[in-house]
Amino acid sequence: MCGIIGIISDKPVAASIFDGLKRLEYRGYDSAGIATLAGHHLQRRRAEGKLDALAHELKAAPLSGCVGIGHTRWATHGPAIEANAHPHRSEKVAVVHNGIIENYRDLKQHLMADGTEFTSDTDTEVIAHLFSRNLRAKDDVMAAAAATFAALDGTYAIALIVEGLENRMIIARNGSPLAVGYGSGEMFIGSDAFALAPFTNRIAYLDDGDWAVVSDTGAEIFAADGSGVTREQVVVDAASAMVDKGNYRHFMSKEIHEQPEVLSRTFGQYADPENRCVTLPENDVDLASVKRVILVACGTAYFAGLVGKNWIERYTGIPASVDIASEFRYSEAPLDPECLAIFVSQSGETADTLAALNHCKVNGLKTMGIVNVPDSSISREVDVTLPTYAGPEIGVASTKAFTAQLGALAAFAISLGRAQQTLSADEEARLVDLLLSTPRLSNLVLDCEDEIEVLAKQISTATSALFIGRATMYPLALEGALKLKEISYIHAEGFAAGELKHGSIALVDENMPVIVIAPDDALFEKTVSNMQEVMARGGNTILFASQNGVAAAGEGCMATIAMPEMDAFIAPMLYALPLQLLAYHAAVAKGTDVDQPRNLAKSVTVE
């Protein structure tokens, strides 16, 4: 969740750290702070709320110093107030932290028994005081660091600076991502390569259990046992990480409109138009031997997995299940080596998904990652990665990453069907042609934006909304509801259309808009029947359907949106777009913070 950046340079670093925090604010924006070493003394500025508040503090009291650390917070322990903002201080040390220290209560009790006074509600403050105590006891920075990290249970990415330790900082990782950036006479650390993109494209990632001393000339890295180790430097595509809103009002709007290009890039990698077949990255996973597929994900990626399950079972005949990552490893589900586990994540750093991945590896399963961030933790840990090619996604509410995940899952389902000999060459060719048509069709869908904006203004005054669909449109109903509630704060729920009458239809009245997702597929008539049940009880329905579907079933609806004609196979990738636009324009009409909705963060790196 939280974002960390640190810089060691031969010039003042506060302004650059603040710029890095701007690129990390999507990870959390409850509070922010910066600490620097100026000569032999620590300086610190913190502020509750978004970075504008910290900017005001820095203008009023600028920071000097050529070594510094910064943090933007998503609150876990303690409310979003200045006292809980990072960096935390204790005597000679300042600390920033992403993660959760699970044994902090025990550590805090021991420290308080020794006379330590705490000024915050956070688990992070324990790290600062523990380091200070160890430094007093050992009078050696390296020994104090090793003892401190050894005492911590939980997940963490940590950076700390110490008075008397000029031109150096100490960092550590366990379960939360942390990257080291190599410059010319200066060094950088950050939660991800995206934060470091303006400064360097040479990155090394710490492994779990690693800690390091970073100086202006490099990084001395140690494994958990204290032995020196080397972590490979990689060159990242810094240019791809340099993003701005362009002429769009919000990143979310820009990212919605990037989806034709995203689909084109994705299928440019996975679909061979000349041979009309799917090509996956070379790997040693024998798809012909797979007898079961498990898809594991959180949030929007979980809904993508639900669509993927439908495709896998339809085109391969192999049973597939979809599990919420935070529940998976506690379910005691039977696992066997003939099962392929697929982990879907935009960031590739989602803590719950990573924990599920480790659980599957321990049980001997082959693993696959569908991720958007190259060199992420999931990418490095799985047997094979299917990149999604969405590019950086800054808006907290996922849009283009979702459609790219669907694209990768569709390509995988086709490839698995071919390996299992359940999909003929002719059918594969037909499906590939359909995938290659999605960029053109998505542009046609986006042409409906003006109509959707008008409709969104109408529903923006509602307090609740329902979304219904069948088959692959049921996950779309869940995703549409999630988008609406996470950025507009309108309560919304998604249902399998046939289930609405089993209780939830009791919620329907004239004030409850019901969004019906009904492409021209085998279940169109059944979905329309469910819509009629809503209308018979005075509900206001909004129908998303093909032009023919709208003509056949749209009478009596509060509103209709006519979609281009398309095959049911690709409908999930295309019907996602108007639902995103509906949520976006409803949020704009309500005046909410679209790109940074309350209580949320882009990358969920805590359990």
C-alpha cells in the first residue's frame, strides 16, 4: 500500500523526493512526510492528507540535506493524522515502512517497560525505537540493523537514516517490494521502478529477507543470515513509466480511452494474424498434462478470473475454479501436481496473491502469472508469466488493466484448448479473428460516451444500484458494481440475473436503478425475462445490449445503450468499457476524487 522513496546525492534531495512521492501517491494518500540528514542532524516534515498539505509544510519550512527518505501512507494501524504519518523518529533514527509488523504489540510492551514513550498509534514507530535501543546496546549501526530486522515478524519494506551515518541509508525487505536504483554518483530506493523512472532505469530488487546499506556509490546487500549477496541489476523501460494525463481531466478517463491501444498491444503479442493462432511465451509448463486450473486473484482481477473460468471450461472441458487470494490458503483445498495455478494481479505485488502463490509452490504446483508490471514479485516467482501490456495504470480504479487481463486469459484458454485437443484449428482461427477485432469494436463502444455521460448524471443521485448479467456477464455485473461504488461512493451490488428473484429483488423500487448487461448471446432472452421481473415491480432499468437487443427488449426501460454487434466470446472485453464510463461520469457528476477515491490504494501490499 504505502509508497517509499529514498535518495542519496551530492545535492539537496527534498524536492526530488517530493516528486517521487507524487508518482507513489496512488499507493496511499492518507498522509505523507519526508526526513533528511542535514549535516549531522535529522530534519522532518509531515502532514495529514494528500501531498498538497506536505507541499505547504515544505514551503513554510524547507528541508536541506543530501540524504533523505519519503513516504506516502495508506493507513493500517492508527487513523490518518499527522502523528501517525511517516517518517517516524527515535533519537538518532528516522524510519519509513510499508507493510504490517505482526508482533508490534509484544515489541511495544517490552519497549514501554524499558521506559520508551510512543507518540503514534502505528506499528512502524516500534521499528524506530527498537533500532535506537539496539544502537545504544551495540554501538554499531550494522549490528543494530541486523538485530532490529531479526526481531520483526510480518511484512515490511523499510528505509531508515541515522544521524552520524552520512551518505548512507539502511533498507530491508520481507514480503513488501523494494527496489534499488543505481545512478551516477547517486543512489535511489523506492517501492517500485515507476517511482524511480525519472532518476534511473537501472534497478535491482531485494529478495525477501534481504537488507542493505546503500551509499552514493552502490549497495551492500545481505541475506537474512548475514551473508553478502548480489542481486542482478535490470534495465527497465523508464520511458514507458513516464506518464501524464495529457488533455484528459483524470487518469481514469485517459486509461479508459487507451483500451483500444491496449487490446491491440496485447493481441499483437498473443495472436498471430497470419497463421490465425495463439502464441504464448516459451515455457516448460506442459499444458497437455494439465487436469485442473485454479485462478487466484483479488478485486477486479478476481472478476477477470471468473470470466477466464468460463472460457477455460468452455474451450477445454477442464474444471476451473476461482479463489479470492485472501481466502485461498486457508481453505485447505486439495492441490495436486496436475493442477495449474494462475495468479492474476495488476501490480504483481498484491500481498494476498503472493501468499497464495507461495502456498501453491510449496505444494508442488506449476504456476503462471498474469501481471501488468514486469519484474514484479509475482513475475519473478511463477514458472511462466503472461504480461498484459496495459502500461502504467495510475487511476486507483482499474480499467485498462482489467481488459488486458481478460485478453491474456482469452489467449490462454485458446492455447490450453489446442494443447488439450478440445479446440479445432478452424475454431481457434475463428476465435483469433474475433480477438483481433476488439480494438476496432472498442473504439465504436467509446463513441457512446456522450449518451453514457447523460445517463450517469441521472443515476448519480441514487443511493444504491444493482447490476445483473448471466454467464460471462455476471462477472461484468460484479465489476460494474465495484467501479460505481469505489469512485462514486454509490452503494452497488452485482448479481447473476437469475438469482435476483431469490431475495434481492426485495430491494427494487422506483429509486433503485438496475443496470442490465445483455449481449446478443444464448442467454439473452433469459436475461431480458429477469429484467421484466424488475420492471413489473416498478424498477427503473438501464439496458446495455446490441442494437438488435435494444430494439427487441428496450421498451419500458429507463434508458438503453446500443452496443455494436459482436460475438459472445469477446463481449466481456467490450461491455466492460461502458460500465467504466458509467461509473466515471457518475463520479464526476458527484464531484468525488476519481483518481484517488477515499480509503483506497492502487497496490495492496498488506494482508
